[in-house]
Amino acid sequence: MNKSSGPFLNYWFILVALLYSDLLFSQKEYHNTYLKVLGTLQDGGSPHIGCKKSCCINLSLEEKANRKVTALEIFQPQSEKSLLFEATPDIVSQWETLSYPLHGIFITHAHMGHYSGLLHLGREALGSKNIPVFVMPKMRSFLENNAPWSQLVTLKNIILYNLGHKTSIEPFTNLNITPIRVPHRDEFSETVGYIIRGPNKTVLFVPDIDKWSLWEQNLITLLKEIDLAFIDATFFNSEEVNYRPLSEIPHPLVIETIDYLKNVSADIKNKIYFIHMNHTNPLLNRKSKACKFVLDEGFNVARLGQQFEL
């Protein structure tokens, strides 16, 4: 081989390596998937209607603006697509913060904070066309057979897609979503949480559930299999609930969940982000003793705008 060809071959080796690495990078970018927290409040939001307590009347304008009902966005930058988990009463402002055009909505159940935002897709507001809405069978029947939701279906503002318990679907490349039934007050529909599997991480989203002991799924076992968990933190303790019997709203109290998980590893505790907080929940205040307690115990509190790569 001619000695003069050495630099020429080296040049081509470098060029090929660069092209190959660029190809790998672009493929990785294409499949990058992110989760963003769009809200952390219980259905009624905050300030809560009729509330004259300090938790609502003493809020600053900034605090009021940043308190949104619980919702998550999943998005992929290269495909420029977003999914919304829950259609909340705050959907108008949450819609404005979506990273990319909406390509589907996943609903957990038929309580006001989780589906009532669908009304904004109707002819009186957005007048959307064929937005996919993914629901369980009873939830589908509820929407199809009750006005004004039925009009959204009739006018094809939304297109309903069936989900099944523990049956996975793949709405985007390298994104797998599995609904999982949870015990809750099912007056109008069943209630589900979601297991969301991205290219590298898996998320559990259970904003509403009755006591963990009533669930056929073992929470600790499930936490070992996932990377992030956004779970029900409606009430911090029983002192908040002095206006209704706890039996009517049997959410797992945050202090109960922490006690239930007291013997798990620090790594498992760190996976948990408490979400779906009632307006009375002191965890909404970053400076509260309750918030410090939760963080000191190794857990996290979900906050508006948090973003995670999956």
C-alpha cells in the first residue's frame, strides 16, 4: 500500500465514525421520551370553592397561578407529539403548556378532576377534530350515553379507544402504556392507574385509590419493578378531614403510606412522588413541617413543571 494513502484512510475512518455516531445519536433522539407534571392538586383545585381557611385565602397570586389539578404530559421531541393523562378542570391553562400538539388523552375515571376538561374540546370551545381519548369500558359507556359528553362523541370532537385491564398499547414508538384497575369509588366508571414504559424508565401513575390493603396488587412488589411512582396523596393525615367521614373518602393518608413503606430501601422510597393533594394538604406548602417530614423520610412531592426523561 502506498504510504501516501495512510492519511487518506485515516480521514475516511474518522468520517465513517462520525457519521455512525451521528446516526446513533439521531436514533436515540428520535426515541427520547419525557414526562412533565402539569398539575398536582385534587379535583377541586386550590383555592377551593367556598374555602375560608388559611390554606386558600392566604395564597399569593403566584401560588394561585401555580396550583393546577393533577395531570401529566408524555412527549417525544423528534416526533413532536404529546399525550395528556387526565382532562382536568384546568385543561385550558394546561393545554397552553403542552410541549407539542396533542395526540391523545388517557383518562383514569369519571370523577370531575379527571375528565370534566373534555368539555373544552366541544363546539362551544375548541371544536376539536378526532382527538383520541383512551378509556376503560364503563368509562366509554358513560361518555357515550350521557350528555353533554355524548355530543363530543357524536360530533367526533373525540374518538374513543378501548382500554383493557393489564392490556398494553403502544401509542408512540418505544412508549408502552398499561392500565391497571385500582379500588376506588366507582359510581360512574371503573378506576385505573397507568404503568407507563418509556425507552429506559417505567412510571406508575395512581392519582386516586382507596387503601393500599384493598388493592389486589402489592404496592411494594410493583415499586421494585418501576423507576418513578406518582401516587395518591390526597390527604396528609386525618386532621385535615374534619368535615366528612373518612369512610366516604378512604384514600391512603400520606402518613399511612410512609408507615407502610417504612422498611423498604432508600432507593424505593426515592422513586415516590406524592401527587393529587387536597387543598388542605400541607404538602402544597414547600416550607411546611409536613413537607420537611416527607422529604426527610426519603420521599418526594410532585411539583408543577417537574420533568423526567423516561
